[in-house]
Amino acid sequence: MKYAVFLLTLVLLGCGGGGGSSNAPTGGSSVGLVAKKIGSVPGPGACGVSNAYSVTEVSGVRLTQAATLNRHTAERLNGWIASRAKPIVGNKGGGLVAIQVAAHYACRTRNNQRGAKLSEHGKGNAIDISAFILADGTRMTVLNDWRGRNGRTMRRLHASACGPFGTVLGPDADRFHQDHFHFDTADYGGGTFCR
């Protein structure tokens, strides 16, 4: 397994992607990222991902479903899990072993609302996380734990994503984010939008 991760790291660091920008790593990491390069994912209109990966594990933490993300977003997620999420969870329940993926690449508008702008999900820039799963089987869900017994941990996880990601949304953002965190790597030039 270590050999496979090391080999993947070399592949990720060495590739420039096909057709389009290379999404060079910035503030992320490839170490511990388990993903298969998909290449170009065409989509209708402005949707699509030019440097896509199918991500199954980040820093030793399994994703409950493979997430299609661009390289830059995959590396940001990997780096955030390693440097922030895992230390915040610590040894609670034996430590963080998986994240419940609620959404990843999908060609749709923001919050699936008619007439809204294209979602960052439609560019491979976003992932939605609905739960953090611990080694003992405990599921800390955004829906139940944001205002529940693990609220402090959930709020720390949310706040720690502000900076590594361009947009961070949770239950305090709006009615659309009551049951998940939305993280994306959009860069609007004004710093992180965190709510």
C-alpha cells in the first residue's frame, strides 16, 4: 500500500494534465492521496473538469464514495484532512477513518436552483461532506451534531476549512446546508468566504 501511495504521489506531481490548466498544487499535498486519474470530463455548457481524478482516500481517511474532483481540489482536501481535520478529531472514537461524501462533481446550478449561477460542483472544484466516521463506528453528522453533543468538534472542523478552501458553507449559511459542509476551491480574489 505504501508503494502504491508513493507511486501515486510521483504520478500526481509529475503530470501536467491534458488539455487545459494543470491546476498546480497550492497549499495542498499529494502524500496520502489515493486517486485514479480520469483526465478530461466533458460536460454540457460550462460544466466539465479538465484535470479530473477519482479520489477514494485522503491522508489515510476513506471516502464513502469515489469523488470526482480536479487535482487542485483533491490536494486541498488531502492537505486539510492531514493537517487540520485529523488533529481536531484526535483520538475521539479511535480517530477519523472515513468521511461521508454527500456530493462531488455534478453539472448543476448552485443549490439546484433554477436560474442560479453554475455550481463549483460543475467544475470539479467542490465536495460536500455530511458526516465524519470514527474508528469505533461513531458517525458525527452535520445534521445532528452541529447543534448536538459533538457541536464543538463540528464547528472546529468547519472553521479549520476556512483558508484551505475558497468557500466553506455549513448549517449557519442557509437552509440548503443544514445537513452538510460545502467546501470548494473557487478563488474570487477576496479571500475565503466562510459561513
